[in-house]
Amino acid sequence: MAGVGYFLWKDYKGKETKSHVITVPPRPNPSAKQRLEQTVMAIKEPPAPEPAKEQTKPTTKEPSKVVDEESRPLYEEHFSGKEPPPPPMPPRRKVVPPRTGEPSVAVAVVIDDLGFHAHVSKAIARLPADITLAILPYGPSSREVAEIGHKVGKEIILHQPMEPVEYPRIHPGNGAIITGMGDGEIQTIVKQNLDYFPEAVGINNHMGSRITTQVAAMDSVMKVLRTRGLFFLDSRTSQRSVAFDRALAAGIPAASRQVFIDNVQRADVILSQLNQLEKTGRQHGGAIGIGHPYPETLQALEQWLPGLAGRQIRVVRVSHFLSHNKNGSGKSP
């Protein structure tokens, strides 16, 4: 076997004077004579020293930094599996042919995750369209966005944090409802979050792919909404979500998302999804799309909105599409 040895040389007084590093290469069963020859040659001609390794500073654990909430990357859990066809929109109570030049197809655009990334959030709140603002509780600009939106007449809903399947690796944020909480605890959390937004007329789920599949937890949420006269929008982050059905069972007006518009954060792709929202609206008599406060989403909306009238499309608030019972009857578009 190869190895490294150190030979110490001593002068006539027995003092150590120098040493040599001897590298012995592997040889197949060398004889004693061969080993002696190798040792003598190594002493006479010590091998060239190996290049000095770069000295590395010892790593020290840096103190944890305070996260700047304005620069914190947002995470939104989108359903990425193969989705079933979107649920039908509430039927029209009365079909009236549109007057000449009147937009004939209504779509709702809901922007989630507002309250972080203040510049984009506030710019979306000021867009010249009836966009619904879904605001997270306790964000650094949540109250400011709610006040701006209320001032310009936007519809405001609470974007209620709910447990995703990846929890606890991914946390939905402050004011979240989590599996294992009792009925009273869930109601208390939802009430506190709603108290933070007196402007809110409804709620939808932030994340929630796990807890929206749980009947008991959703029933607890609906108890609060029923006492306050609010509606529920199911963001449908899970194909198995029971939230929409539990809302209707509790007598809560409800709606369900059809299109995510910005799973891919590129303005051209988002524009394509907005066109898909139009197409879905024409096919089903209306459609609800959900997006997020990305700069690319803002850019796409600014390009998309001015051309809607020419295509007979109008943006309406999400409450326009509420169902009021299991048969799906609701407001007329």
C-alpha cells in the first residue's frame, strides 16, 4: 500500500536537524531488498514538495439576517396537476341580447398576495379596471393597499392563509389556519384577520391545498362568513378541494377560479393566459382568473386592458359570479 513517512536526521550530538517526507508508491509484494533500495533512493532524492494548498479561512456561522419583507420572494401554490374541466359559471337569470357596441362577455380578475412588494401592489390597486384585490393579512403594505383600493372603488377580499400539502417546509404566513386546529381556534383566527380588513366583502384561500380538502376545517371557516354576511372564493389549489361545496352547503355565496394567469412569470405567457380567460368566458358565460403582484403581471394587464372593449369583454368584480345554492343559481352577468 502507498503511504507517507517522516525520517528524522540527527547530528553527532543527537539533535534533530531535518526531516524528509517519503512517499512510498504501491508495489506488488516488494522484497525486503527492494524495500531497502526504495528507502535509500527516497532519502537521497526526496520528492518534490506538493503545491501548497490554498489556505481557506475557517467558516464561521453568520448571524441570521432580518428578512426584508419588501424583497421577500412570494410563494403561491398553484394547482399543477391535470385539472378537470372548470365548474360551470352560474347560469344567467335572463338572457338579454347586448345592445350595439355593448361588451357581452364578463370576466373577473383577482390579484392575490397583495400587501408585499408595495410598488407593484399599489400600482395594481390603481389600475383602471374593476379588478378584485385579495390582500394578505399583516403584510408591510397590506393596510395601505386596502385603503387605496377602497378609495378608488375596488372590491377587496381577505386572502386567508391556509395550510398547503408542503407544510411545514412551506409556511403560508401569518394568520394561517393549520390542520389540527379546533373549530374555535379556526374561527378566532379568521375573525381576527377579517377585523384587520373592515373593507373586505369576502375571502379566498392563500395556498391551502391540504386544509381545503378537510370538511371540518372548511365548515369552521364558513361559520364566520355566515355570521358576517361574506362570500367565499375557492382558489382551487387542490383538485380535491371541498371549500366551494361546503360554502354552498352552509348557505354562503361562493365562486371558484377557472384560470391561473401567471404560473409562468413572463409577460407574453401571461397575455396568452388572459386570452385564455377571455376564451373560457365566451364558452361558459363568464370566467374567473387569478394572478399575483409580479411586475410581469402588471405589465401584461396594462397591455391587455385597453383592448377589451373592442373585443366585447368587460372586467367585473368577482362577486358578480357568486353561486347561492348547490344548483348553481346566482347573479346574472
